[in-house]
Amino acid sequence: MAGPGCPLQGLTEDEDVQAMLRGSKLLKIRSRTWHKERLYRLQEDGLSVWFQRRIPRAASQHIFFVQHIEAVREGHQSEGLRRFGGAFAPARCLTIAFKGRRKNLDLAAPTAEEAQRWVRGLAKLRARLDAMSQRERLDHWIHSYLHRADSDQDSKMSFKEIKSLLRMVNVDMNDMYAYRLFKECDHSNNERLEGAEIEAFLRRLLKRPELEEIFRRYSGEDRVLSASELLEFLEDQGEDGATLACAQKLIQTYELNETAKQHELMTLDGFMMYLLSPEGAALNVAHTCVFQDMGQPLAHYFISSSHNTYLTDSQIGGTSSTEAYIRAFTQGCRCVELDCWEGPGGEPVIYHGHTLTSKILFRDVIQAVRDHAFTLSPYPVILSLENHCGLEQQIVMARHLRNILGDMLVTQALDSQNPEELPSPEQLKCRVLVKGKKLPAARNEDGRILSDREDEDEDEEEAEEALETAEQRKRAKQISPELSALVVYCCATRLRTLEPSPGPPQPCKIGSLSERKARKFTREAGTSFVRHNTQQLTRVYPLGLRMTSANYNPQEMWNSGCQLVALNFQTPGYEMDLNTGRFLINGQCGYVLKPAYLRQLNTTFDPECPGPPRTTLTVQVLTAQQLPKLNVEKPNSIVDPLVRVEIYGVPEDCAHKETDYVLNNGFNPCWEQTLQFQLRAPELVLVRFVVEDYDTTSPNDFVGQFTLPLNSLKQGYRHIHLLSKDGASLSPATLFVHIRIENS
């Protein structure tokens, strides 16, 4: 049943997909002894896989979606299969890794060929899904609900089944209005819709009056847009450098009607296709690839950074896993943390010291860095070592780093004439830097006593040291020459004061600060801190008191030019939304060039005193489309959505404004409300669009969000494609807005 826009279109005859539709009995592997046979079967929608569970759960918990798959790995390519899959030949094994927080699915097929069918089949389905337009996704989305609402599967829809469909798609329509719509399409007058009648009903349901109104405004009486009329629309949108040739190209790309296309005309359908495409989205499509100058010193960039990277959960009793590093790299992270402790058998381990978190081998993490660090971004990765090992195991660490990473590892200055100057991301492509303590040149023979801890606030450091024996403390403060030699550009140092040190600047020194200390510097010495960060790297990390691995607001630190603002990537929330939004641009490569006033050595910028407003942002929140149901199992549970626009920037720019809520309509709510913001430092601003389900008696429930830099926000009529709490697409859910940005 490959309906309109179905991912199976063109794949129904494919042998791999046919085998997936029939289903396979695969072994799910969770431990050395936990191997359970489960049936996995591709659903007819081509978008989801149904799987058997030992204990039946709600229907929604028996499926996973193809669009939520991050990667499919063949063989023993996950921590789980490397540890527990030894009894199964690698050719029979595969791992499905998901976006967000969902755990990997480690599977063994009965034969290598069956494993390959799933690997190839999922790759084809993912490629087809990526190629689907928003309109195709929408068609497919509504038809999948239609199939479910047809309770007796007779391909005819009674009014009762239509009411069920409406509730499924999150709209509580007045019975009289719904019945009128139903009867308008029931041409056979038999109280059943079938075939063309169903399609007519869906067309009415999916009508976008606000888009029709905009289209009519530009198309005039003939109800089609000529290339010159489309150009007028593009100019009003604020599309820089729009030409007649651009308008003609858009018609050729998005118009569905061949006759209209031949006459260089765009119909309403083509116009909707364009506005729902990436070119019609709020995010500037030119900013989705690397577009910034990557040839400046490392200190001139914000760098996506993770704290306690090894954790998959909280820092008290969570699981440590190499998968957490792989997941961070797939999210664009370029600076990961390795908390290194003495392990048994002479092998260093990584875990959160003095807690119940599990341990992983240092060498396994370095292998994960080698295999996965550069799959998404070619720009350098920084390994931030927090070293608690004695000299012997530090030598082992140095050996693993050299042997496993080989030429990837930076072991000497790129420019021997200027060894103290920080190179650029471009110069360091596909290279790995070690951040750690470095011995002074004169004391490089025997291992010098130095602390390699984060510059923790005194009370935190004392608390940690109280848990260690004097012997452990002594061992952990020694630095081996072998490990010291691998620290080239990121020499960890304590940043106690912002007073310039005597002598020339030392760009290779990197200070580590807790969020509390960074805030103190910003408040008490704003401009000095900004100037410090024009030349030297600063890493900020969450207070150790955040036992649940909660995050802090990273924007405060970016305002002062701190480059490595480390967050718990495993903890979803607005803080990680901001991080994702900050690094959404520039090809999601993990490096974003700081504004000019955060790069100039003699800058006078102070985030606490940014000067008068110089930009006005006006957001007209118009409508939303196909918002997800929050309680899938309750048919009568329908959202009451409101939209909040949040501004994050320097303190004086921060603001939240929201619309009223719309009662009982998540399908096509309409607000038409205007929210306006005055901005003093627009280059630093992130704009977060949030949709919530209004609740009178308790906090509102989160529905979806999208965050992006103001400088990458396009003007005019735009669709915003919403994301879930853990960053997965909520397609086809969108917000439709009008944006105006005026600079004074």
C-alpha cells in the first residue's frame, strides 16, 4: 500500500525491502547472557519498524521510526556488540543507533545475508526519506492516519471514522462543521467516503487559507504566478540579490504541473511546495554548509564542547560508555572530556571518580575517537584530559594516544618558527589535540608535581580531595614527560586573575573555569575577560554540585567570548537547544566564528554594557501545522497550543514573549499575533521558537522547538520545522511566521 508520498514508492519491488516487510526473527543482545529472539517487521508505511516485546506495551511503544535512526553499523561496531557479541560472527551483526537518548539496538541475524538485507534496506529507506519533500511527507503522514482510522479496513470512511481521524491528527472539530465538510465530499450520498471523495476531504482538511491569501495577493486574477510576479514576492521577502533567473529556477524546481512549468508559471501547489522546502525555511540555507573563514586562530571561534562526555545519564550513578563519545561527535561536538583514573591490570579507565558510574577503558575511548571523530566534521577535535593517574599509567595513556591515533595526533607545533601561535581549524583538519598539563622545559625528565584538575572552586576541590588518600593525591599530581610531550597547543592552566602576565602573550595556555568563576569574571571585569578570550582559549564547565548532570545557560559564557563552553550533552533542555542552535550553522562543523568585537585585541565590548538598541526584530506568529499529539494513547487528548519566542543574548537583550493559546487544535491553529524585540548586540543573539500545550492548573507541556542565530534567520514568510525535546525532527510539524529585522 504505497500511498501518496510513501517512502516505499519505487522500492516496493526491492528484494531487501520486501524481506523487511515480511519480517525477520533477530536476536536482540543486551548482555553476555541476555540474548532474546524478537520479530522485527517493516510497517506498510515504510516509515516505521514494528517489533515484538516480551511484555505487550502501548502500540506506540512497539515501533521505532526510520527518521529517528542516526546510523546503521555493520559487524561489531558498538560497545555492546564488542563486549557481548563474541558468540556471533560479525557478518551476522548490526547496530541501529538512534538520535536523541534512545539506546542502541544491537542485533544478530540468523545469517549474514539477512543482516545485509536489513543494513541495505534501512539505507534505501533513509535515503528515500531524506529525498522526500515536505509536501510528500505531509501526504504520507495524513494517509498513514487514514489507514489507522479505517477501523474495518474496507477503504471507505464513515463519519465516525472521519471523527476518529480528526482526533488522531490533533484537532477537535465541531461536529456540525465536520459533518458539513464530510457531506460536501460525499458525492455518492451514501454516508461513506471512498477513493476520490476521501482525497477531496483530505485536500479540504489540508487547505492553508493564509498561504492562499498571500498567493492571491501576488498572482492577481489569473491565479498563477508568472516569473516576474514571483520575483516581486522574493524582493518583498528580503531575498538578497533575487533576479528573474532565480524566480525561473524556483518554478522549475518546485512547480508540480508540467504545463505550468513549460510556460514558466507557478500554481498554488508549486508555491506551497516552495514555502515548505528548505529554501522557504527560517534558517538561511546558505548557512547550512561551511561558509565562514576557517583560517583564523582557534581562539576566534566558538567550539562545540562536552562535559563528562563518557556519561549516558547522571554523574552519580549513570553508565559510562564509548557510545556517548560517538553520539557527541554525531551532534557536532569538537571538544570531549576524558576523566582518567588508575585501572586494574595497568590499564587506565574513564569514569566519574568517587561515584557509582561504570568504568570504560581509556584505550577504547581513543579507538572511538579514531573511528568516529571526523565522520561529520573535518575540523580538529580537542581531548580534554582530567588526569588522576600515576606516572606509570600516564605512560600507558601516552602510548595509546600515539599508537591508536597515529598521524591524527598533533605532537609538535605546525609552525616551528612561531610555536606559541594558535593555528586555525583549516590548518588542523582531521587532527586531534590533547589538552592537559605540560611540564616546564627545564623539568621534563623525571615527572614534575603539578595538578591536572579543572580549576574548581575551592570548596569543590577540597570536597573531591577529601575523598582521596594522600598517596592518590600525590600520584595524580605528577605529570609524566611522555604525556606532557603530547600537549602542544592546549596547555591547561589555572586562570586565577585577568591581570596580564609579564612577558609576551601565551596563546597556547588554556584556562578552565567553573560556570561560577566565569560569571564572576564577566560581571567584575567584562572587557578584560573579552580581551583575554581574543587570544587564549577558555573552557567553562558546570559546577560539580550539579549531581543530576543539569546544565547552565551557555549564552552567558559566549557573551564574553569563551570558546569551549562545555555542557552535558546527555541532558536535554533549553541549554542544549541553545548549543544546537549556536552550532546549527557553518555546516554543523562544531566551529562558529565569533563576532568581530569578540576577536579584536583592543576591543571595548562589555556584555554587561552593550550600548543602545540598534536592531528591531518583529515576529508575526501566524499559524502552525500538524503539531504532534502529546498523549498518543488517549484519543480525546488534544493540545491547546501557544507559541513563545525567546531571545538569548547579552543580559539586556534577553526576553520572552508569547501568544495566547488556541483551544483544542494542534492541527492548524491560527494566532496572527505580533511580538517585537529591541536588540543591542544582535550578532550574539539566538532566537528560540517554542510551542507549548497550555495548562491552567500545572506547568505547560513542551510540544516542540527550534533555535537558530538571529544572523541566520531569514526575513519574510517562513516555515519553522519543529524539533522534539531531544532534537529529533517532528516532521511534518511546522510553525508559519513572518519575520522582519530592521537595523537602525
